[in-house]
Amino acid sequence: MIAASIRLICNIVLSIGLAYCAYQAFMSLHMFRDVQPPHPPQAAVYRFAILICARNESQVITKLLESLREQNYPADAFDIFVTADNCSDETASLARRAGATVFERFDAEHKGKGYALNWTFSRFLKQYRKHYDACVIFDADNIADPNFLDAMNRQLNAGYQIAAGFRMGKNPSSSWVAGCSSLFWLMQTRLCFVPRAKFRLPCFSVGGTGFMFDLSVLDGKGWQTRSICEDIEFTLNSIAEGYFVSFAPDAIFYDEQPLTFAQSLRQRYRWSLGSIQLLSISMPRLFRALVHKKAQVFDAFLFSLGTAMTGVSGICGSVLLVLQFLQTEDRSKFWETLAFSTLSGYLVAILLSCLVLFLEKRTWPGVWKAIVTYPIYMMSWGFINIFVLFYRNSDWKVIPHTESLGIEDIRQTKAP
């Protein structure tokens, strides 16, 4: 009787999870046509404040600053600000030498980018709000395509107050983990952002870096986030307030990916934990907006459930698997079915990886390593989403960035 009740509950949960997956799969089916960037008739040149949060990033920040100085955009229409957050190296001096305005923050108790952004904007808005129209956020390990600011300027001219750039891995050939992470961002673009752009739905995350927003979005409140996923929190709260978060396919930038599996696990655990935190922070706002019949909020509301849905579905699937094992007389047939299902899923993930790379026209030396290990990478994320339901440690840990690559170095390692 108890086993039957457990099985019923698990089947109900998995049915809900299947409906959730069916919705996401339906969205992903619309990935086959590229998104065209806007070409508005207006020719206004907006002034950008480029904000970079950096902690001991002396090995990489110079290359980002160089890529920003080489933008195909009027040099007098943007300025660079760097928040040297608890730095003990030459990050601040290198940024000043490159012409950036530097804020130095020292707070050993409140660590993390969210705290740094809160602290920075409380000062920036008082001193510089009247001088700029919009802000662009970068991480110190990024590299910006020369046309990035021009692309974001078109977004503003088209009426979009928040826009996410096109994120690609800076170092996909450095390790199989970096390759998988680079492939993940291409997957997110092709399977998530492209379909939502076609359905006129907002992007559910600005991605933490390489995004732009009109400074009027912060007027009256500043940057106020509480979770360790400040980027998703900012996005979901903005959507709940009625802002449309657009995807800028021509605002390309490159982001350094973790080199080791341990670093990747820490990074993705932080993202999953932040998503769980948002269930109590952003989901109520989205629900209230949904009640007021704001249809564009529905997709973001579903996204906010994703990590919890994955974790709970994984637990229920595991419980059903154990029950089936205990009740199966022919164990060999059980293992054969399990092996067949696992292999099928593995092959589907590989085929989807190849399809996305084909549609994005991307490859790199050693790309096959990322393709054959990507199913393992995603399976480990499933375990993370289960683990985070039981263990939550929000201590922020630094992932070192060491890949000092310029835009030409990146282009030479990527073949179309």
C-alpha cells in the first residue's frame, strides 16, 4: 500500500515535469531561423557607462579594456568604470592606467558580485546618473566584439530598455569542460533565446554579463538584489515590472569558461542555489503580474520553476527506478532497459549538440571532446539540482581567470 502511494505521487510529479518539458521542447522547435537584429530608423547615439566588476583580475582585465577601446562607436559616447572588489593585486592600477574610473571596495564579510553591484550603483547613480543614458555590465574576463556597443545602441533606438548580448566561450579549446560550457551557452541561445525572440517573449536571464539596460530602469531604487544569482533576479524582477528583455544577436561577446570539472561544479551549484532562492524572492512578483493578466510573464514564471522542477522530478524518477528494481524478478531485463534508455538519451544529446553547432556555424579545435562529453556535463547538472534541494551553502568562492586572450586570438581559434 505504501509503495503504491509513493508510486502514485511520483507519477503525478513526473507527469507535471513531462508537461513542463513538453512546453520547453515546443519552444525549442522554433530554433531553425536566425533572429534578425533591429534596424530602427532613429539615429540617436546613446551614452553608455560600461561597468566591470573585478576581483583580482589582473591577468585578464587588460584585454577586455583593449577590446572596449576598439569599439566601432564614438569614443566620447561611452566611459568605463571598474569596481575593484576586495582586490589584492594590480587590478585597480591596471584599470586606471587604461583610462577607467575605478571604485575600490573592501568588505570581507559581504562577498560576491551582487553585493559589489549594490555598493557600486549606490555611488555611481549619485555622481554620474545625469551623464549617461544606459549601462553595460561586463565581467573582467570578457572580450567585447568591436560592434557590441553599436548593436546595443540599436536596441535602445528600437525601444528596448534591457537587452542580453550573444555570449560565446572565449576558451572552448582549453579543456573538455570549457568546451562543454561554451556549448551550453550556444544551446541556450539557439534553444531558448531564439525561439523567445520569435514569439515576442522576453529573455528569462541577461546571463550575468554582456547585457545592457537603460538607467531609468534603476531610477528610484538602484540595484537591489538579494540572491547569489543577481542577474536572473534582476531579469525576472524587471519582467514582473513590465520591462521587455530583448535578445541582441549582433551584440557578441566572449566569456572565459571554467577549466576544470570541480570549478564547473562550483559555478553551476551557485547558479542552481540562486534559482532556488528566487522561488521566494522573484516568483511572488511574477505570480502577481500573472494574476494581472500580463501574458509575457508566463514564460518567465515557468522558467523560475525550472531548477526545482528538475530536482524534484529527478528524485521521483530515482524512487520509481528503485521500486521497479525491487519488484522486478528478471533483473537482467531491468539492466538492459536501463542501459538502452541511458544510451538513447546520450545519443540524443550528442545529435542535438551537433545540430546546434551546425545552426550556429561554430566549431573549434577539439570540439569533438565537448560533443561526446556534453551528455555527462548535463547529467551532472541534474545531480546538482537534486543536491541543492538538501544542501545550501551560499558562500561565494572565486573561480580564477587566467586566459589572457584578445579578439584576434579568439578569432584564430574559431572556425566557421
